[in-house]
Amino acid sequence: MRIEVRPGMTECVHAVRRWKRAMGRWDERSMARSLDDDDDDDERWMTDDDARVGRAQTFVSDDATVCERDGVEVHGRFELKTSDATRVEAKASDARGGALTQWTWSGGWGERKEQEFEIPSKGCGTYSVCFDAKGTEGGKAAIVECDYFQALHAPEAGAKSEESEKAKRAKAKETVKEGLKASQMEDVTSKVSGLNGWVQQLRQEEQYLRTRAERHKLTIESNARRTVRTTMIEVVVLVVVTAVQVITVRKFFDVQTDSHARRRAQGFDAVDVSAGFRSATKIAGPMVGAAAEAAQRGVRGLITSLGRPSRSHDRAYHLGAEASSSVTAASTSAFPTFASGTSSAMTTSETKGDHGYEYDVVVIGGGSGGLAAAKEAAKHGAKTACLDFVKPSPAGTTWGLGGTCVNVGCIPKKLMHQAGLLGESFSDAREYGWKLASEGHDWPKMVEQIQNHIGSLNFGYRTTLREKNVTYINAYGKFKDAHTIVATKKNGTEQIITTDKVVIAVGGRPAYPDAPGAKECCITSDDIFSKPDAPGKTLCVGASYISLETAGFLTALGFDTSVAIRSIPLRGFDQEVAEKICKYMGKHGTRFLRDSQPTQFEKQEDGKIKVTFENTMFGNTFEETFDTVVCAVGRDAVTEGLDLPAAGVEFNAKNGKIPCVDEQTNVPNIYAIGDVLDTRQELTPVAIKAGVRLMRRVLADTPYKEKMNYDLVPTTVFTPLEYGTIGMSEELAVETYGADNVECYISYFKPLEWTVNHEEHNGVPVRDDNACFVKLITNLADDERVVGFHYLGPNAGEVTQGYAVAMKMGATKRDFDETVGIHPTVSEEFTILEITKRSGVDPSKRGC
């Protein structure tokens, strides 16, 4: 949510916390800038849904009278972007208007600064953060972006209220209404009135599902309490019966001992039964102890099944503790020598291992791989912490928890790619009979919607870590030694953390060209997806998949886009397919500057960027001016600040990456996953699977031997004509098996959905004949086993995923031929391939 703060005006964001007496529960939600009190009877808070941030949460309370001293935790995170030299003052106030905290931002043109806070407070009502811009009235506005702002119920509170809830709500409303201005109310009203009907329906469905979930939760907890009581009774009865049996056995041996003593006195040979008694004690004692442990484990299991950790103040936890204590006492009376052993078995340390460190596992990095590893570690009972800290890019961009993929990678990239595809589909729609007219593309609207979605993901990740009992630390970690990490927070304070095991999952960040002005004038993939204004004429530097994907959706959105390629496109991918991608993009509007390398970037007075190029073939230079320059020349591992030598970890000095065997570094207790691994794929699903399997191998109580297999990993390049691939490129297959042992089956085709579109753009058909291409590479020396899969066409990710399973299973060309295709689809092309490259036959399609 964004607000404009102009000199002479005060803009506020509010978070409301209220008590519904009739419903008997807390209702806490974040809201912004608007409050409607038309209905005083039911006294409902109405929120501005366009401006609403965070996620509403409900807490059930057993106390129907909650006073204003009840605890509240106020959380917020704001970011300021200044358009000129501006000073903005912010003040966070509680329900009575008292100041909780305040800060001042000041900066020059285009700077971005952020503030995050967490403050304990008290009472129901409205908490607010108000912003004042200092400067000439009517001057330029500063933009404040609200990541989240919420007031949450503190579970330990519970004092009684000194005034009625209705009075407090009325007082809170009056406090908010006094701070609102007519312009703000009109702005909110206009936004609310513009909501579509389907949004209202979704909200009603959400409320319905939320109510059902609350009722379901209450039912589960009620049933669980009954189950706990029943289980305790059964366990106690079992233990008592066992103790009686053991005591009976002991008395039996006592009687037998007396009998043998009498016989011995009469001169008979007696059998020493003391050994038998000790054996019985040895067997029966642990039976009682095991039953005691089972009682407490059973209760903890029931609590865990409710999604709650065992806490010392849980009644159910005490039931288990009391039952196990009773069992221990019973076993002690029967077997005094067994008491100490039972007590030791009951003790549970906070960490999984007896290593003496603060944590079992610390994960450095909060990306997809790091989060997956942290949650899996906690799942196996390890005390786990996750450190995550994002240093701003040279352009000043930063983001929340979730790493590259969620914030500045896969997610926003795929959404902007979809925006481009929708623009292209207007042409198809008209040919299918739809009467459409487009007023162009709204870049700020698209960016706002995408960033809102990303913000919800950030919030979800933090919530999930809390639910999984993973300690989240927003700090930059570096090694002090192999078991000690120094965590530096944003304010400069340091925290020393000790741990048994460390997982390095810091990922990578974009590299910049080695040319003057690159960092001062250019942006990267870290910045393009949150760029508030349209990029205009854009240069993409590099021929990586990031560069081509960016150029593809920018062209589709209507921007004049060029790509500077120093040597070959999509290095490491099949070069025949890579050239077809460039050819298709070139025909549809993207300009390629082949054999061209930028040597200098200069910022002009009008804000444009002058780029000097050098032709790598002939050495001549030329210049051109752009509005935006996006650098996509590779990525570097973020290991420079980790101080790996302090922990003894070896790494590649050229790229900062860490060589590992099965994610194990050269240091026994330190592991690495994801983009930081040397010679491994930089893909989100790879990092996630590697992290989960690593933690299972290291921490699982039962043996787990499954390792990450980095072969035959499917991936997709989301260029305008999407490229899905599995396994080897043709070049790698020939190098590996020899040209005589490699067979390439190829075919061109046009999807059926494209056939009715005959529109042209600048003399080029919008939907070309035979624009799509497939290639299947087989090893003739291994029964034509498929070693390479390449698909160029629409929906490449969906088409490619299923074939990855077949290739993992060792599919041959015969298996593909035996499979019946689904008609008419693009995927069926792989089931009817007959033409090989070496045959020289034209593989183009005519008809279906």
C-alpha cells in the first residue's frame, strides 16, 4: 500500500484492535486511512480494502472481560522514496494518541529508506503512524510504502476491563475520525465504490471460510481435550496393572526364596533364585518406565497434532507431566533401583543433541532453499534458527523474506511474462470474434499488483516459520568459527550465536559489467520488477536467460527494447534452439546488437543514459541513448561477507561459490545448498529439494539415504516463445557420446490455437507458420535412450514437466513411439517424431 505525503498535509496509517463481546473473540486487522461508523448498532469496523495490508487474524479468548491493560504487540515496516530533497517525520501513536516511537527520514532525489519496528503496547483501539513532509506547501510528494502494519493480541495479557467495550470502541473511532481529513475520506470512498462484484464475492467467501475454520478449530481442541483425559486414564490404568503384576512377581520370588531357605536348612540342595529375581526386575522395571514415557509422549503428540508446541502453561502438557510423575512414583515404589533411570529418561533438552550449543541448526539465508531446510530441520525436532538480511542493491532496492525467486526472480518474472502474453493474445481474441480495444498498458498498476502479491508471500513465510518453531533473525551472519556465527542487525548491534550445524544458503546477486558508470547508471533484475515508473526505451546487457526474458516481456508490453550480446545467446543451452529464440524475438520487435559490448555508461542531464559500445569482431565503437539499462551478465554468490576462512570452508575464489559433495563442504558440520554451490544448477526447485533431503539425512531418526540428483533436471526459459529443456544439449551429447552415436529427431509445427489468427504487425505475421520447434536427442549406443529433450513453443513448463519423469525412468525413443498422444495438442508432437537431422528431410509441418 502506498500513500503520498505532501508538505503541509498529514497522512496516517491505522491498525485496529477490537473486542467482539457477542462473538467472544479478538478481531485484529491492519487497515489504512479509512474508518466508517455509519452503523452504530453493531459497531463494525469497515476497512479500505484497496489500502489494506497484512492479514486479519483472530484469537479466541476464555475471558469475556478484557481491560485496556491487555497486552498488544504493534509491528510495522515502512519504506520512503523521496522525489527531491525532502524530510519526512513519522510518529507511531497508541490508542490514546500517546507516542510509541518516532523517527525522521531525510534524503535526496530518488533515495529509498526503510523503517521496521516492533513495540509492546496496551489496550484496544486504533494505533496509527502519521507522516508529515517538511517543505514548501504544495511541493512534491514523498512516497511512503507500507509493507505491513498491525496490532496483535499478546497471549499473556488478561486483566479486567474498567470501561465497557462499546465505550472503548466509540472512543477509538472518535480518535481516528479527528485525524482524518475530508480529502482522505473522499479518496477511500472513491476506491471502495470502484470495487468489482467478484472482489466482494471473494471477500464473502473468505469470511465464510474463516468462520468455518474457527468453528472447526474449536471442535478439534474440544475433542483433543477429551482425548487427552481419556488417554491419561488408560495410561494410568495400564501402569497400575503393570505395577501390580510386577509386585506380584516380586512377592512370588520372595516366597520362593523363603521356601528354598527352609529347604536349605533341612539339608536339601537349593537353587539360587536371586539371579532370576534380578532378571525379572530388569525386565519389569523398564516396562513401567516405558509406560511413563509413553504417557508424556502421547500428550505431546496430541498437542503437536493441534499445531501448537508443548508449552509449560498448557493444561494438557501438565496432565501428561502429572500422569508420568505418578507412574514414576509407582515404579519407584516397586523398583527403587530403577528410579534414577526413569527420571533421566523423562528429561528433554531444548536442543536435539547433547552438544552444548545454543542451536542444533542455523541456516544462513532466507531464500527458497534456506526456508525449506530450516522448516525440515525443525520438523525433525532440531532447534533451528534462520538468518536473513537483504543488502540494498546499488539502485537502493531491497525486499522481504523469501529470497531471489519470490522477490526479484521467478515469481515477478513469470507474472510480467504473463502480462506480455496477454497483450499478444488481443490479436488472437479479435480473430476469434471478440471486439476489443486497448488503451495501452499501465506499468505502475502492474507493478503495484505484483508487489502486493509478493508482500503477501513475505508475510506468509514469516508466519510459517513461527508456526514451524523456527527462530527468524533479521540479521547478516558471518562466521567467527565453525560453530559460532556473528549476526549483525540493521542498527549495527551484534548477536553471537552458537550452533552444532550450519547450512549456507545465501544465494547470489546480479553482477555488473566491468565498465565505468555501470553501478551508477544501470539497474538489474533486483530492481526492474519493482520499478515504479515505466522503463521506456531499454537496453538489456547480456544474453543470459534473465536478459532475454526481460527483453521479451518489455517488448510485448510495448517498450522499445534492445539486447547487447557479446558472443553467443543462452550459453550452456542448446544453441540451435537459442538462435531460434533470438530469431523469433527479432522478428517480433526486439532489436539485437550482436558482437557488441558496452564499455561506458554516462548519465545525461535529462536523466537518460548514454551507452558506448565496442564491436567485439572489428573493434569499432558507437553510442546510443536509453531511458533504462538492465544488466544481466551473470550472478555472483553472496559469500564475500561470510568470512568463510574463519570457519575453514574452502571456496572458489573466482565466483565465490562453494564446492561440495552431496551438499557437504570440507568442514564436517557445515553444509551448502542452492545457488551458492559450485557447478550446480541455479534453480529454485533444486535448492528446495536439496535442502529437504539434506536435513532428512542429517537429522532423521530413521536412516534416510536419498541424495539430491542433479542430473536430468527440467527447466524453462520464459521468453516470448517459451523454451523447455531436460538433459543434454546437442553440443554436449556429441561431445559426450560422439557424433556417430547421437541421433536428433526434430520437427516444426504451429499450435492449432494460432491457426485462425492471420493478423500482421509491421508486415510480420503475429502467429508464424512453423514457429515452434521440438528436438529429441538419443544415444544410439544405449538402445536409443533419450538424453536430451527440447521444446520451443507455448506453455513450455507444463509440457516439459511430465517428460522429466519419463526421462528419470530411463525412457527410450521406443517408449515415446509406443505412447499415444493427445490430439490436438502440442505435446503429442513428441510421440510422432520420425525425421532425423542427419536424414536431410524437411521437418516443417503442413496441415494437422
